[in-house]
Amino acid sequence: MTDFARIPLIAVVDDHQDIRDLVKRFLEQHGVKAVTARDGKELDTVLMSQKPDLIVLDIMLPGEDGVSICKRLRSSGNKIPVIMLTAMSDDTDRIVGLEIGADDYMTKPFNPRELLARIKAVLRRTAGISGDEAGAKNLKYYRFINLRLDVQKRELTDDNGTLIALSTAEYDLLLTFLTHPAETLSRDQLLDLARGRTAQVFDRSIDTLVSRLRKKLRESTDSQDIIKTVWGGGYCFTAEVEHELV
């Protein structure tokens, strides 16, 4: 029995058939639909005919690797949440995955139960039922400097209407800062507020997310960094924030 409002569809991409079959069987035993692909080409075929709610994507694939696939999806505007699988415990793979837009990652070998828990956590965030977004449900826009965050569409645009692409994790982090302006938030607070403990995020990944979001905001405004590092404390969003009710 799952805790989803509807049954989600998960695309599992791995070149090892035994892993694909194991994950698909486990997910379906727990009430989650699954479709499998062995590489990027098969995933593209799946995406042409179906709309998965989440992709479980192995990094080491024949031909186009998982990092390139995820980067391609994000570059094309595809916002389907992605959980990366890596056979390496090196933090580099994890950081690279976050930098190109993955929403979470797991190291092989993994426990299928943990994968299911991660899937649920990411889907909850994607569905916009995190604590901060629930508190912001009556808001239509957040405005700061020359940018506007549309809460309903989950889109960040500038005054010219240009879209600034954000991953699910980046959106959650920005929303957290906008709902706590001028507050110093520790890494633990940011993890709790933006991503949730159920995601079991690598404790340094919040620094990577902040760095990535900071870079995008800096490139889209004429301002210096508006996410300030508070040494020994965490991070503080310093821009003045306005909001518009629905």
C-alpha cells in the first residue's frame, strides 16, 4: 500500500536487466507502476509515448551516460524528477548529479525499500506539498529585485518574461529562502525546510544547491550575491521580498 493520491509511473533506466527487473517488480509489489529502459535511446522511446512521474537513472550506461541524459533533459526544459544511481561512493558523482539538475541520488548496491522511500520523498516535493509551499498556497507570486517566482506554475522569470530554469531541489530551496527572508538558516534547517529528512540528503549537498542557485540568481540580476554565507551559522537571503496573493 502506498501513500500516493494516485499511482505514479516510474521509469527505471539501467543497462543491467536483473536490476531493472528487481526494481520494477519491487515497485509494482508496493503499488507503484514501473516501466524500464536499458539506455538513453529506450528512455527516449518511453518518453514519446508515456509521461513518467519520476526517472531512476543509472550513471554508467552504454552510449550516452546518465549524466549526459539528465543534462539533456534539463536543457530541453524537461522537469521530470530524476534520482541518479551511481556505483561509485565518491562524492564527485553525487555533486555532479546535483549540479546538472538531479533531484536525489543513491549509491549501488542499494536497498529497494530505501529507493522507494526516496521516490516518495521526491514526488512529495515535486507535488508541492512541502511545508513551505503548503504555507504559501494562497500566494501567487514572490517578487525580488527583477525576478518573479510563480508559486502555482513553479516558475522563475525575469522582468522580460525570460524563464530561469530551476530543478525541483533549486525551486524548493529558493522558496524556502523567500518564505524566510533576512533569516539566518543553518544547513540542517535548510535540509528540513527545503528537502525533508525523508530524502536522506548527503549533508554537504545543501552547499552545492546553494552555490548552484546563487550562480543562477547572480546571472539573472544586476545584484551581487543575495544569498549570503554566515560563517558558522548557515545562509541568509538578503534581498527585499514582496508577494502577491491569489
